[in-house]
Amino acid sequence: MTDYIVRATAANAQIRAFACVTKETVEAARQAHNTSPVITAALGRLLSAGAMMGAMLKGEKDLLTLQIKGDGPVGSITVTADAQGKVKGYPLVPDVILPANAVGKLDVSGALGNGMLRIIKDMGLKEPYVGQTQLQTGEIAEDLTYYFATSEQTPSSVGLGVLMEKNNTVKQAGGFILQLMPFAEDALIDKLEENLSKITSVTALLDEGNTPEQMLEVLLEGMEPEFSEVTPIKWQCDCNRGRIEKVLFSLGRKELKSMIDDGEEIEVNCQFCNTHYKFSVEELQEIYRQQKK
């Protein structure tokens, strides 16, 4: 199944909803960063959330960044997404190994520890919008639910999940975001809570073979969901050799001269996709000469 997000409304537009499947995207991230199972789960949850929140952006060039910084062994996880379904991300420490938590699941909360969740929306204005909240549980879905309620004043329910195979590849990944509009009726809220109480997990729904549309039909049972936009999701980094050259150019003549004097090629690594770019002394000299023009 190709990764994608589906968008819907329900109960005469009193609810807006998003659901996604991200198995291929999360597996691409796992391969790029060689992540341990618990970090694959943490990064995968944040990638799924980023893809759905990116779909909420209105402008084609708008960019969303989600960053979690905690005192746990992973240190931080960063994800960026746009409105076209392109996502990328990286963990500061990709190879954290932890025992299972009290219920036998991957201990994402233990990997993150206590810290902050930051949401940055670059919408082409002078300053980006920045919202942040303290991590409540470290389980990411609950933290985003809290963020929506406190920073955006939008009552929401967020579900995220990553299920691993025994060989540590990704078996299932995806999520949902349900949001109540300001005019939502109390009876509708009660019905939604009842529906949510019947759900064990996102990965259980996916592992049963449910598509994102079918997930929303379960979550919004009795609320007449109406599906609209479908957006493919793709793991994609926009780094290239030209961009890295610009980064080297921006270092200034003194730093470049020091690299040239060392007499050895340098290697620059893109944090997001882990692609390595090598530059010979001659290439560094050419960048240095361009600065003199």
C-alpha cells in the first residue's frame, strides 16, 4: 500500500479529521538513519503527525517543523513537512536501546524523557509561528493532543503508532487526528469519546487491514464522515550538492582557508537524510576563489 493521508469532515462539519498510513515512509527513515526499534517508533510517530499537520497548511510553500527536545537518551527528534505530503526527519541519537515499558511496548516515553515539544510554522511571514508545550507523557500522540488544546485552542484527539517486525523493519505505521470545531454539540463529543474508547491502538487497526478511510469510518461511526482530499506521503529530503556548496561558501574565507591548508578532502553529512557529500581540496579552492569575486 502506498503511503497517503485522507482528509474528512463529519457530523455536518462539526469535526474535521485526518488519517494516514506511513509504513513505507517510516521504513525509509529507519534505513536512512539505521535507527533502533524504539527510535524508529518515536521518529515514525512524529513523521506521521508531521505529514497530517503539514496537510493542514494552506500555502504551497508553507513549511512545518516539529521538534521534541528531552532529557532522555535520544536527546531530540526533528521532523519537517509541507502541504504536499513530503516529510523528513532525524533523531539526534539513532541507536538507543531500552527495555520494554511496563505494558511490554517500545518505551518511546523513556527514550524522550522530560522536555519540550515545539511546533514551528513558516508561512512566508516576517516571523514564523512558534508554539511549544511541555511534554506530558512522552508518548507523542498525547503530547500533541495537549498542544492542540493549549496552544491552538482546538480540542483534538491524536492517535499515532508504529509496529515493528521481528527483524526490526517496519510492519505498520500511521495515525489520525480528530478535531472538534467551536460549534460542536455536547452529544457529538460524547459519541466521539464513546467511539474512541473502543479503539485499542492505531497499529491494531492497521494490522487488521484497515485503510485510512476505514480507520476514520470506525472512529467516526454514526457521524456520517465525508471524505475529500487524498495526499500521497513521501520521505523526501531537498538537500543536494549545490545546497551544501552554499553552506560551505557561507562559512567565510578564514574557515575555508583552514580546510584547504589541511590538505584533505572533507565530508559533509545531511542530518535529515544521512547523505554524505565529499569535497576535494581542489573543489574547496574553487569555492574559496568564488568568494574573492
